[in-house]
Amino acid sequence: MPPARRRKNLVIDQHRIDRVKALLHTETETETIDRALVLAEDFAAFEAEVDRGLTGLVGRGGFADRFANGRRRVLAGRLRGYRR
């Protein structure tokens, strides 16, 4: 089943689109945004996998929790909004 595609009207920084378009070597703004969203999804999945792996390793002992002061939890809370 092909992905559901809908027309969207967005207000986005044109300079940012142009920079990302050059970085991704895409031809259209639609392709640029689509590829950027795919990369964001991939990054979120990778980050979750790394977090699961590190949690398992820390649970076995021998690792110091350098983020015990709460900075990691604050940062994770801020990033959580980007995963919606």
C-alpha cells in the first residue's frame, strides 16, 4: 500500500530548506522535506536503540552514570516533543 500523501501548506524558513536541499542533493522542496523527515525517523529509532542498549549495559554494572545529575532526563524530555 503506498504511503498516504496529502497536500500541506507550511510556513518554513526558506534558507533552511535551501541548505538542507543542498546537503541532501534533492531536486525539489517536497523531496527535501520528505527525505529530512525519513532521516529524523531513522535518527529517533537509532537513538531509542542506543538508549535500550546502554540501559542494558549499565544494568550489568561497571559503568558510571555521568548523567545522574538529571541533565540527560531534561534533554530527553525536550527531544521527546520532536518525536511526535
